[in-house]
Amino acid sequence: MSQAIEANFDGLVGLTHHYGGLSWGNVASQASGGSVASPRQAALQGLEKMWALAQRGFAQAVLPPHERPDTAMLRRLGFHGSDAEVIQQAALQAPALLSACSSASAMWTANAATVTPSADSVDGKLHITPANLTSKLHRALEHATTARLLRAAFPDPEYFCHHPPLPDHLALGDEGAANHTRLCGDYGDVGVELFVYGRTAFNEGGGPQRYPARQTREACEALVRLHRLPPQGVVLAQQNPAVIDAGVFHNDVIAVGNRNLLLLHQHALQQQAQVLGRLQQRLGSIPLQVVEVANDEISVADAVSSYLFNSQLLSLADGRMLLVAAEECREHPRVWPWLQRQLASGGPIAEVLCFDLKQSMRNGGGPACLRLRVVLTGDERAAVNPALWLDEPLYRQLRQWIERHYRDRLSETDLADPQLLIECRTALDELTRLLVLGSVYPFQQD
């Protein structure tokens, strides 16, 4: 199965991208609240990262935005009348709810789902479970549309097993692949899946004190069962509560892995040495390469401000790796020299490529937040919706689509404009035809 590849499915930034400060525990999101965003610039920045990686031969696909504002949710919350009336009532009476129902947070597809490759599951199928994202209202709105989009992207039941999201309860809070890392030899080999949780739902002690822990151990255990993972192919670990309180709301803000390399901060996990030992034990003859960053070199605060660990690690032809980072890493006085030392050391990281993703970064999402990783065999890759793979014609069409439909500036007060919903629906209707997705949005079924 060595012909398997790892593909990245990046989310296109939505037309209502704005800075609502909605994510308590995400310090960048909180700090940016109320400032003016540029949806057009945000979408183009994400697309340019995708295209640069596609040009280098990496398997790159796109997933579309969600319809926003979510008028169905606003109606459930008591607003009534036409869509325009619902939006205007919410703007006057509950602007925070309108902001949440207008969030473009589905752009961060690392939270879209947890994906288990067919090599790891007992039944030999690729398993997909959309994340319920119960910890934040604006994110808890996503999973129904996410499930429809993922079914349209991975349609063939011979290869793909789709599960519904876990029940909507904080005891089963699931944040998707942002707390899930797969380690292996070649991508097609049997791997070990690392699930990281912030708290145990039925044991309230030992968690963070300032910010909420979003992922529960119970959710991780449920995913292991659903995805038919054998015990020897799984390691569960608890995130360090102190780093959650420092703004590390997901594990992918403090650790990233690819194949047999794990790059993580010294303080990422509880009982970190034991966790690393269990990972090596499960990997057997495959040597686990660990790059553990000392706190006196890069502090947790440095990691949060630069998003060093929210980088992508991609395998190069010679077996070494490319680290895809945010431009903030280049600008950081401690992170960039550390990266240069890594390159000079001859270690597993052979190259660093930085991208301007400031529109996403100001809302608390870096390069790794923007992509969902999916390991695919040759047959599985052929069964993916072919219109989603990014090539030069699609790249040019998407650029034109963004420039045609997206506003250059958007503030929270602009969310009261009912025309924004019309613009979003018009754009998405065109995009679903381009990406051959069918009727995946509720407005298309009215």
C-alpha cells in the first residue's frame, strides 16, 4: 500500500469573514474582535497557499464555505419574518448572536472532521466523523453542512464510511483533527493515531482554570470505536492544562506530526515522556523522530503568537520534510532563528516556506487550521469528487470567483445588511456547479 498519499483539503474562506472575537480561549480571536476584516484578501491568501503547494506536486483539494448568515438558526432563536427581517431584528436585538450566525469559521477544516485511513481501521475502510464542535456556538452550527459536503467529496460507500457527528453535549465535545495526529512509516502502512483531549467529562478535576478544555476523553474514545481502530493502533493523551490556559485551545497550536516525525513543545502534554514512549512502543520497528522544543528557546507565549506548531509538515521526495508556516514565524525574533538552526542541523526539516495568512491568523487560525489531512490509496483517490482537486484551471476560476463575489472590507456592523446573504447564496450557487457538489446547502432545497 506504499502508493498511498496524504492529501490536504483546505477550506475556502467564506464571504462573511469578520472579526467577532467569538472564541474565548483563542487569544488572537479575542484581540481582533471589532476590527475590520477583508473577506476577499482572506480568501485569496488561503487560495495562494493551496496553489503554491499544488504547484510543488502536493495533492491539494478545496472545500467550499458554508452559507452565512445562518438564518435557520436565527429563526430557532425567535427571530421571524423574511430573511431580511430576521437579520435586521438580530442586528438590533442580539448583535452577538448575529455575529455567531455569520461566522466564516468553517474555513478551518482541521476542525471539520476526524479521518482514519483505511490502513488503520479493522474493516479496511476510510472513516470520517464530522466534529460536533459543541464548545462554541458559532462552530456548533457547522456540522450538518460539513457532513453533506464531506459526503459529496467522498461519495463512494465502497471506500468511505461516513459517521454522524457525536451527540451535541459538552461531555462529548469533539474538535476534529485539530486534536488528532497520525504517525506512521509510509502513508499506506498501518499507523498509530494519537488523540489528545483537554478534560475527562466525568472527572471535573485537573483541567484548565482560565479557558475551557474543548475536547473530551469520552469523545476520543467514541471516535476510536466508531472508526474501528484496534487498541494497539491508538494512544490517548491529555493536553497540559497550563498551556490551554495560555491560549493553546487545540493541540495543533502546540504540536504537529507527519509520518514518523512529531514536533512539539516541551510542555504540550501531561506526562509527555510516557506518551512518547507509548507512541514508540505502538510504532514498533518504525523509529519515532521527536523534535521537542525547549521552553527556554521558544516559550508557550511565543508558540501562541507565532503559531509555529500550527504549521504543516509535508513529505518531500527525499524523505525529509517541508514546514509550511505563517509569515509570523519569519517575523518572530526567537522562532525564526530556531527554524534556521533546525535547517542547518541536517535534521528532518529540510525547508521552511512562509505564507501571508494574516486575515486568518488575526482570527486565530494558521496554516494547519486551514486544512484537513486525508490519507488516500490510489483507488480511494480516484473515488474522490474529481472537481475538488486544485489544478491551474480551477485555481484561476476560483481567483476570478473570489474577486467577483467577495467584499474587500467587512465589519460587524455590516452583518446587518441583508444583501450580504444574497451575495453569499449567489456565490455558493455558482461554486457548487463549479465543484459538482449538487444541493448541499439548505437554500438550494427551498
